[in-house]
Amino acid sequence: AGRLADPGKPKRALSPYLRFAQHYRQQHSGEKHSVQVVAGKWKSLTAQEAEPFLEEYRREKEARDKEMEAYRASGQEDYFKRDPARPKKPLTPYLAWAQEARKQPQYAALKLVDSMKALKPDWEKLGEPEKERLQERFKAEQEAYQAALAKYNASGQHEEWLRKTGRQAKLDAAVAKARAKAAKLALAKEAAKARQAVARERAAAREARRRHAETAKALRQGLREFVADQKDKLGGRVSEAKARKQGLVDEEKAKKRSKEDTLTARVKAASEAVVKAIRDKKPTGQVEKAQEALREAREKRVAEAKTSGVKIKHLQADLKEKLKELTGKTTERVKERRSKAQQALKELEEKRRVDRESSAQKIQDLRAEIKQKMEESKQRA
């Protein structure tokens, strides 16, 4: 902030150089000239060329000197520097004594700093009664000063002096500037906090998306592993069922072959008995009995073959039904697990959508809050 100047104080006369600089720039308004160029032009002027600028300066300075005399005589200069109605602080005991002592011839010609240094030893040698007297006088003056200052402050004279000298306006401007700066800093802090909150919300959203992706991946991987495991188990059960049924079929076929061999041997024996009875010209009854035994053996062999074939077909049908049942149960389990996984993925996607919308809304609200605060700050400014 610049030093406060009394607006009623006469302005200084413009120096000859500055007058020339103004004149030169007016004459060359379409061009740009640095200070060094203008200074060089001023130095190159002859005394005759510089005289008009010097003459105008002398005339204005003379008029200004007269205005300053009148300004000082009016008391305006002293009034601007200090309110004459404001009580003056009393001098401390040492300063009051030194003020009187400096009137002595040996100190009167010295500068203030030198005289104060020279008076220091004399003050230290001063008797205590004199110092006590000065202290008592200072105490009384201080009490009177405090009372007068309180009365002055309560009168409103100080505020009036501040207003008249322009200091109040400058103070108000400084306060307003400080408040605006504080508000700006507070807004900047709030904005920084909001930006940090936005960053945190974005990071949380990224983390949520990452967790969702990992959960979805785990669900899909678990489903794949479950399906593969069920397929492996189904393959094992199918192989086991096939092996067990095949063992039963093979066992039944072996029994069939054994029975067929036995029955074939019986048919052969019966056939040989018929041939022998005919060759030996046995009685008709014996031949017929042998032939009946042969026919029964053949019919039993055929019946046994049919029975064994039916059993094998039943075993094969049971195997097919068992395989169908195993496949159906496995398919149902896989279908149920896939349905649960799909439902979980659907719920996960829905949660992800809700989280994404919630995060976006929070970020939007934070940005709107920042914008609103900035608008309010601009309006206050």
C-alpha cells in the first residue's frame, strides 16, 4: 500500500525532464520509445531547446511554493499529520529530564542522537529523589492522559479526523481488501477440499469398479471350474456305470454261451439217440420218445436263447437309462449353478450401475457446490 497523501496538499511542479518526456511522446504518439531513448533525447537538447521546459517548471514551482506557504499557515499540514484534538502521550521520566537538559549550552548544538548518548551518564548519576519526583509527575500525567484519551475516543473526534483526512476510506478499503482476500483464501481452501473429495470419490469409484470386475471374474471362473468339475465327475460316473453294466452283460453272455453249449450238447445227444434208435430199429414208442426228447431239447435251447437275449437287452436298456439319468442330473446341476451365477452377475452389474450413478451424482454435487461458492464470492466482491 502506498503512503497516504493529503489530497489538499499542493502538488509538486512537474520536472523539466518529465515535461519534455510528455511533449516528446505527444509528438511521436504513433511510435514506441523506451525511457533510455527519451532520456537520451533530453540530454541531447541544447540550452535554448530546454529553456521552455525549464521556464514552465520555474513558473509552476514558484506558484506551488506560495501555495505551500499558505497550506502550512492554515494548519492543514499539521492537521493531516496528527489530529490536534488527540491528547499527547506524556514523556517518560528520562525523556522529560533529557528535554530540559538538552537546553544547556554544551548539548544544544549536538544532534538528537548524539545529545541523548551524551546525557546518558548524567542521567545515571542523577539522584534518586529527583528521579522519584519525575516518576510521580509522569504517573500523574499518564493518568490525566488516559482520562483525556478515553474522553477523546468517546467523542467521535478520532473517527471524524480519519474521515476528513481520507484515512478512514483507506482503512475501509484495506479492511474490505483483507476480507476479500480472506474470503478468497477460504474459498480456495473449500475448493481444494472439494477437489480432494472429487478425487477421493473418483478413486473410490475406480476401486469399486475394480472390485466389481474381480468379483465378476471370480464368478465366471467359478462357473467354468464347476462345469469342468461336473463334466469330469459325469465322465467318471458314466465310465463306471458303463464298466459295471458291461461286466453284467459280459457275465450274462458268458452264462448264455455256457447254457447254449450245455443245451446244444443235450440236443446233439438227443439227436444221436434218435439216430441210434432208428438205426437199431428200436420200437416205435422208443423212437418217438427219443424224438420227443430231441424236440424238447431244441425248444429249451431256443427258449433259453430268447431269455438270455432279453436279459442282455434289459441290461443295455438299464445302462442307457442310467447314463441318461446321470447326464440329466449333471445338466440340471450345471444349469442351476449357471442360473445362480447369472443372477449374481446381474445383481453385481446393477450394484455397479447404482454405485456409478451415485458416484457421478456426488461429483456433480461437489462441482455445483464449488461453482455456487465461487459465484457467491464474486457477488460479495
